[in-house]
Amino acid sequence: MRILGIDTGTTGIGAALYDSETGEVTETLSLPNKSFIESGAEYERIQDPGIILDTVREITEKTYGFDAIGISGQMHGILYIDKNGSAVSPLYTWQDTRSALPYKDGRSYAEHLGVYPGYGLATDFYNRENGLVPETAAYLCTIGDYIAMKLCSAEKPLMHITNAASLGCFDVFENRFTSDTALLPEVTGKYETTGYYKGNIPVTVCIGDNQASFLGSVPSDDAVLINVGTGAQISYIVDRSAALEIAGDPASGAEIRPYDGKKYLAAGCSLCGGRAFSAFEKFCRAAANAAGAEIDSFYPFLDKMLERGDTDLTADCRFSGTRKNPGLTGGFSNLTELNFTPRDFALAVSEGIVTELRGMYSGKENPLIVASGNGVRKNPAIKRYIEKHFGTVPVFTDYEEEAAVGAAKSAALSI
């Protein structure tokens, strides 16, 4: 069976054709996500769900010979839909920080709910408290739920536990929401078919992109996935007892997420991640252009700096804070006259991305590490620092659209 996996990411929409009989990925595709909506609010990060849907339809119309469709999508964000299944709001993405704004008694909206800023129900709480929920809204859901629903021409969404947990106010051990929000959709813990594309091609329930990336990347449950893209994540499978231990440790730095209804995914998430290196590239490019260089990208010069070597300069790359402490800032230490160079800063930022993830990992020593994302594929220094801090040389998949492959594999399990 040839399965089309589609991943609706924040900056790109990926697709993969997966042969469930041979286990081969025969084709991959990535299109830019051009749906961002300009906003005057500094905290607001929104996208147009119609543009995302049009891009997905473009992929399905141009791809031939598939027997089923699996979906994954960016987690945490929400949009509102009406009783007919039409979007009546923008997609409020995981980068939207309105819920970090002050609410009452010195706490933010997110803190009042006990969830992280950017999580869907914290965003919804802000919207409810400020009269921003559309009057015609019948449900809220993730963008992946919306895409799956629209491909099936359905009128209401079905949400997998991997997406439900990403909204906050969800008990991952009981698989149920702890919120009484009236707009929550039906939730399932199964990989299952939600409907049919063009009447006869099964479309399966959307799973979260973190779980999809893991499923689409690792060869076994004892491997560790490190993804460095717009953000950065470290993910690994744990059983219920380990999950309870991590969930009960405020200093663990990892979240416990549902995986397949039986096992759990421990996920450590860096909000800045690959954007830390992107910010440094922009700084270097601005300096070069101020000197009259007029270059479009400083990455080719940074690539040469990162080919070999090390630095004693230390970078704390939490430039966007953390989920538990959004106001936290990063910085550099051990700065001397000798290491005050672009090369040292490039190396320090690369290592800082890795050390932040290492601090969120509490699994076994020297694990098999699978790396994904352009942030690690294109940065040789990050690969070296993974080996330095984890004791293992990272390996890579033969394809780049890991979440799309994971979506296809979840569809194979559904069918």
C-alpha cells in the first residue's frame, strides 16, 4: 500500500510517499508555508488556515497512486471552526504568546491555567477573557485536525490524544481534558480512519508532529530523536513508571506526552533552538552589510567556520526563554579578548543548542541518537557537540520529511 503522509509545519508543508509493504520512502516533497499574517501585536503569531489547506490540496492533486492519507501537524496552536466545519478564525500558532500577558494577581493567563504560553487552551482562555472567540465558533482544533476534516469533507474534527495533550489542561495518564471548555472536540487514543478523500481513499486521524517525527525517524523504541529546526527537541520513549517520575520532577525539563495509548514520549523542547543560530547569522549579515558587503546570506562563511575546532566561549541559547520561564534570557560567558571572534561565537551557539537539550534528557547513557532537521543536517559543529555531550555519533534518516513519513506510518497502523 502506498500512503501519502502530509505534515503541516510552521514554515513548511512536507509530504512523503511511503510503501507500507517494503518500508521504503519513495518520494518526498516540501513546499513553503506562506500563510503567516502580518500583525501589529508583538505577541501575536497567526497564520491563514485557508492558505495551508490550499497548499495541502495542491500536494494531493499533484500526487498520484496513493491508497491512503496520513496527517501530522504543528502542535499547540488552535483555530476555531463553525458547525459546518469552516474556519472562522486564523490559526493561532504555538509561537503566539498572548497568554504570557499579565492576567490577575501577578500571574499570566497561562500561569492561571497552569500551562505554557502558546498552548492552545491558554490561547483560548485569553481569547475568551477578552471577547475574541468568534460567536459562530462550534469547535476549536489544531491545524492538522482541520486539514484531515476538510480532506474528508466532514463538518466536525476528531482529535488524537497526541494533539489533545499539546493544548494543555489534559491528563496524559487518563487521556482526558481537565478543562470544561465547551468547544473541545471528540478525542481518540487510537490510530483510526476519520473519513475518505474523494469518497474512497482513507484519511486517518492527525497525530502531533513531535510524535510523527519520532515514529518516522527512529528504528526502535530505545532510540533518541534530536530535532533542530525552527525550535529544537529531544524525544525518547518511556514507560508509565518513568513517565510518572519525570512528570513529578519540576527540574526535569521534559514534558510527558502521549504516544500510542500505551507508551509515553518524554520531550524536552527548546523554544529558540535553530533560531538561535539564525539570529547569529542575521547579526553577522547586518554587520557585513553595514561595512558595504551587500550579501544575502552569511551562512556560507559560517559553514566554513564550523567545519572543525572548538571554543571555550559558552553560550546560553535560551534567547526566547523557556516554557516554564518565558521571561528568561540567554547570554554568553567566559568571554575573553582571544575568543571574541565570529568563529568562537558560531561554535558557542552551536554547542549551546545541544547543551540545552542535554539538560532535558534523563534516559540511558550513550543511546542511539537519530538526528533530524536542517539545523543539525547543515551544521557539522552541532553533530560534533551531540557526540561530545551524549557520547554517541548521531545518525540520520535517508529522507528529510520525517514527520510526513511518521504520518504515513500512523496511517499504516490505522488501516
